[in-house]
Amino acid sequence: MEKQLLRKLYLEKRKSLTPQEVDQLSTAILKQFQSLDFQSVKLLHTYYPIAGKFEFNTQILTEWLRQAHPEIMLVLSKSDLQNHTLQHIIWERETPLAMNQWGITEPTDGETVAATEIDMVLIPLLAYDLDGNRIGYGKGFYDRFLADCKPACLKVGISFFAPVDESFETNEHDIPLDLCLTPEKIWHFKK
């Protein structure tokens, strides 16, 4: 299936969920997340959910991490909308946040870190296949970012849905997931 069609299909699938379904699915995803091994994670890159895109609310993961693993430093990105790149900023509770022109909440200021220092990345997506290839919003921000991460960095997708049965067409810039958290299970992908 064509990526553009899958983007549209999975946006519609997310929009069709009721708030109660989203809460139940989110709680189940949090339980999957809590089962991960955080022993070697010092810097964890997360994302702020985009209002209106019906994304998983990563704030519940953030709050759990801050309580259960205060030693882990959280990182949020600030977008360079002209170059389609990301700058990575340590996210403290007091870090000032603002919404950019695309509706993405991001830090306005703070201490930056290199992509090569990050140990785990939580990656927004619309759909993914059984090989760990993902479909995002189509601008390539995360592919450029993930290409700069160290090989040992764990790339974690989050989805309310199981993977698409057929493989996507990929190009040399596409970086696959290592695993994907869903309400039912954690999908692990071969390297």
C-alpha cells in the first residue's frame, strides 16, 4: 500500500477512537513501557503529542519516568522548520515550552545535547510494518535525527495498532524501529 494512503488511513483510525478507548489503550501502552530495561538509559528522547493528531499522550510516560527513574534525563526537540532538522534540549520540569507554527509543543530554551549522546528515542508514527519500517508525517525530521544517533540507541515506536501486514517501500534514508509499544504487546524487530 502507498505511504500517502496509509498516512490517511491511520490518521482516520486514530480519529475514530473514543476518549475512553484512548485512555484504556494508553494505560496498556504505559504497562508495556514500564517493562522495558532502563539500566543503560541516561538520556531518553521523547516527544510532546501534537494536539489534533490523536497521538498517544507521552505525558503519562514522562510522569512515570520522572517518578520511577529520576536519574534518567529527558530530552525534547526543537524544530528547525526551514532545514527540517531537530535540536535536542534537556527537558526539566521548569523548561519553558511553546507551540510552534505546526502545533508542536517544544522547548524555547535550554541545555542542548548531541544526538550521539541519546540512549533511547520514543518515536511518533502513523503506521509501521513487520520489519520495523515506520510511516511518520512525511517531512523526514526523525529520519535525519535517527541517522545521527549512535548504533546502540534504542529506537522505540508507540502505536495504538498492530503493524501493517505488508512491507513498506523504503529508501536509504529510512531508519527502522528496534521495537514498537502497543497495548497488546511489544513488537521486536530484527537488525
